[in-house]
Amino acid sequence: MAKRTQNIVAESRIALPTTAVYALIVWLMAGLIGSNLWIQLCCTTLATYLMVELNNQNALIRIYSRMVSCAFMVLSCAGCFLFPSMKAALGLVCFTAFLLLFAKTYQNRRSSGTTLCAFAMLGLASLIHVHVLFFVPLFWGFMIFKIQTFSLRTLTASFLGILLPYWFIAPYLAWTGDFTPLLEHLDQLGWGTFSYDYSTMSSGELLFYALLLIVIITGTVHYLRTRYKDKIRTRMLFDCFLITAWVAAILVVLQPQHTTLLIPMLIACVSTLIGHFLALTNTRWTNIGFWAITTLTVFITVYNLWTLS
């Protein structure tokens, strides 16, 4: 069967460097130099490298393709309204590092060290976005039913990993004699902080969220139809990505004020789903879908750049 445009792009060895150049142009247009966004760019670059490693180490796609990392960069650029946010940048690095380490523990009940490091990334992220702790029970569920690494040892390691960043700041707070900042931070977990404040979302954020929903639905339908072709390990990992993406998408509707936490998580998980779709389909309709998603993503990127300016 003749290769279509989407397959040529998906299997190209220059797709990743070309996308990197595109991403750099978007960052420059978003005010990289004028707004001094160098730290945020470095964080996004590190997160992209972690996504490359996640794909390489776990063979997420059955053929040679960089679509996961390319989709990650393109979607990150479409959400350029998050570029100035240091919280979003650091949260993105922490979550992608968690995914990479978490995948390493697959079916290894003795992987307490790696489990500790993985959940330490969540603990570090919780210092930035305390509400990431609501995802911890979900990941414990993955350890039982998907990753199959749950044991008393790994459960203890996950607790210690989450607490590890707090152990580092506790001596400083003890030295100052003021634990109020930490208590106020953890107090945000209370039900009183929950609200449906959609005024916090701009039109660009709403458009980008709509794009993510389209991508999630497309990737989910494709994955559920073709998952039998992947190895069991790959299926288990994609189940984790898919469920996390849908939980985060639902939480955006319920808690729109936390987009700086939820959108980066969505981007990381959704890029695996759409990368799988673009690399492993080859029909007239999926090729049309490739062009439609690409055009829509570029349009939303330009719109968000315009609103930033």
C-alpha cells in the first residue's frame, strides 16, 4: 500500500529536528528573548527529551517513528499561553519524569528504588501544584492492575517518595520557626478550595482544550480498535496514559482554575495517543484527519500567539 503524507511524516528521520525548529520559532514569537523565558524553554526541552526516552525505552510505537515527541512539542506550542508560567514548566518536567520512571517499574515488585524516585517527582510537583496529590490513588491503582508492581515494599517506597521533597523543606521551616506556608499550601486540598470558575480560562485556553478533546477522542477510538496488535506491556502503559488523560480532561471541566497543572499532564498523555494514531494508520480518512488536526493545531497556535502579543 502506498504511503500517505501522514506516514511519510511519521516515519521521517528529520521529523523531530524539523519540529524542534518549528517549536523554537514559536518560542521566539511568544517572547522568548523579550520576556526572558529561558528557564521555561529549558524545562520544556528537558520534558521533550524525557518523552523521547519514554518512547524509546518502552517501544510505544511498533515502527520507527518520533511522532510521540513531535506531537508533544507541537501540542506544547499550541498551548503557548502557558509559556510564561514557571509552575506549568516545572510541573511538566516533573510529570514527564514520573511517567518515564513509572514505566521502568513494569512487573518488577522489587523496583522500590525506581518507585521512590518516580513518586518523588510527584511529591516535587505537589510543592508546585498540591492538587497533583489527588492523582496518587489513581497511580496506585495502575500499580495494582496495569503496571503490576504493587507490593508492601513499593507502596512504602511511593509514600516515602511523595514525602521526600517535604523532608528537604521541613528543616528550613523548623529553622525559621514558621510552618504556616506549608500548612496553607496543604490546606488547598480541602473541599473549600473547589470552585467552577470558568472566568479563569481565556478564549485561547478554551480553544486549546477543545483541540485536546478532539485529539483524545481520536486517539482513544484508534487505540481501542487496534490495541490487540501491541505487546501486553505496551497495552498496559497506554491504558495508563489513556485513563490519566481522561481523568485530567474531566478535571479541567470541574476545576478550570487548575489548568497550569492539568493541561501539561494532558499534553504528555495525549501526545502518546495521537502519536500512536498518526504513525500506525494508513487510510484516506486518517490522512484527512492528519491534515485537519495539523491545520487546527497551527491555527490555535497562531491565535494564542496573537493573544499573547
